[in-house]
Amino acid sequence: MFSANHQKFIEMDELSQQKVPFFFIVDFLAENIEMYTESQVEKKGLLIDFQNFKNINPTQELHKKTEWKSYPETLESFKKGFDQVQENIRLGNSYLTNYTRKTKIETNLSLEEIFYHSQAKYKVLYKDFFVFFSPETFVKIMGDKIFTYPMKGTIDAALENAAEVLKNDKKEKAEHYTVVDLLRNDLSMVADEVEVEKFQHIDLIKTQQKDLYAMSSEITGTLKPEFRGKIGSIMKKLLPAGSILGAPKPKTLEIILKAEGFDRGFYTGVCGWFDGENTDSCVMIRFIEQENDTLYFKSGGGITHMSRLEDEYQEMKNKIYVPIY
């Protein structure tokens, strides 16, 4: 999967070893890898709003009421791929598969307005192509330490005792354990002394449609000597991100490509900023893409043997939101 882009990962290693700050963006299958130094970011028309790097203008107030309509596929249509995924889980080919869908949306906001007015930990606008507002960190690298924060499990925050219900939900808990285990194993490929520091931490995500609680954990490790200062080599080892793929990775990827029937493209890929010393990166979820004149929102969730069709369909729809409030 990565042979054609082996050179790009080497270039990332070279930049990071020379301590040259750069922004990188890698699609889901690591078939498209783009890298830009700070001056190139501007020319490309990329707008970035990360915690440790921003290249944005002061925000103007939004003087209009947000109009937002989504046209999710029918339950029957969703069920086709869902059944394929469940069949593969029953056969033992996967024990967690992240199944995503593509939903047409209509809004009176431009991609740029969505970028400027949405609230999220990580936001990127790729001019006339896509915008995302992601709550999910992929990896952070600080010195010789690496951190990852898998996010799995969401619930409508308006439900009674929602945070407790989420923490104790059998299916969500099993899914979260699986992803934590998967990412602990992934991190062990590039790091030693890998440990789960925080487990089942609950975050509130505000949106105009509804507030959601999301469950995440923190896993840390110390980079192995051969990976220190080599961002490209680290990314090549860790991608695709386990939280948006499933486990085991190679077989689950085959299942996803068959069941979903659309090209994820940059959705669920990763992007990040290397500042010359440290790296912060995110998973590109909560993602709106422009195809010709139509906007599509890509969303989904993890499927396990305990998943119920109606619940997963509802979760996919719950995630079609814009965090403007």
C-alpha cells in the first residue's frame, strides 16, 4: 500500500531531522501525501487552526442564521454494508470495523465560513476541496515521548446521566477497550515503555444541532532510538489510524473497501504540524467535502459483534453536524 509513497515519507524524515517546520497531510490509504513549509502553506490556500499553529485572520462575526439540511441514506441502504461488516465479524475476520458513510448536505455557509465559525481542537480548510473540524488527536511527539489519544464512543449529551451511561455501555466499552489495545500495540512498533495513562476520559463536544459526549484515552511511550526525529518513518508505521480503521488492520481494511463503496480520500487520513521540535497531529474526521457543486459529510462509527443496526445508523447521523453555536 505504501511503496509508491515511500519517497514522501523519506522526505518527511529529512525535513524533521533538519528541524525545518512543515505541515503534512496524508489521505486514508496513504496514497496522497502532501508536505508544505510555512511559506508554502499560504500559497496553497490552506487555512490551519491547530492549538500550536494558526495561519488565520481575525474572525468576522457571522451575520446570518445557519441553515443546515442533511439527506442521510435510508436504513435499508445503510444495512447493506453493515451486514457485510457483521458477517465478517462473525467469521472472525475482524473484531472491530469502522464503517463510514457519505451524506449529501445543504447549507447557506461556505466552506470558509464553516472553517472560521466552527469550534474544534483541529480545523483545516483546503480551498474549494474540503473542510474539517476534528476533536481527535492522532499522535503528539514531544522530544522523545509520543502520545496518542484514541477516541471511541459517543452519546447524545441530553440523555439522562449521559456520561455515566456512555462509560458503562457494554458495546461502547468493548469498542473502546479494543481501540486502546490496538493503539497500544501500534505505538509499541515505534516506542518502548508504552502505557495507558488515562482511560475512558469523557469530553463534551458542543454543536448547533446537539451536544455530544465522546470517550477517549491517553497512551504514551518513549520513541525507540531508530525513530527519533523521523516523522515520516513514524507515520508510515502507524497509518492508517487504528481508531478509524479497526482490527486486525490488514483484513479490516479489505472489509471496509468492499462494504463502504465510496472513496474516503482525505477523510480519516491524518494531518499535522512539525514546529522544528515537536509534532501535533489529528485524525481528519467531522469532514465536509465539495464534489462539483455538492457538499458531502462523511461520518461513521465502529462496529463490533454487539452493534445494533438502528443504533449505528443513528450514530452515523448524529455525527453529521457543524460545531457552530
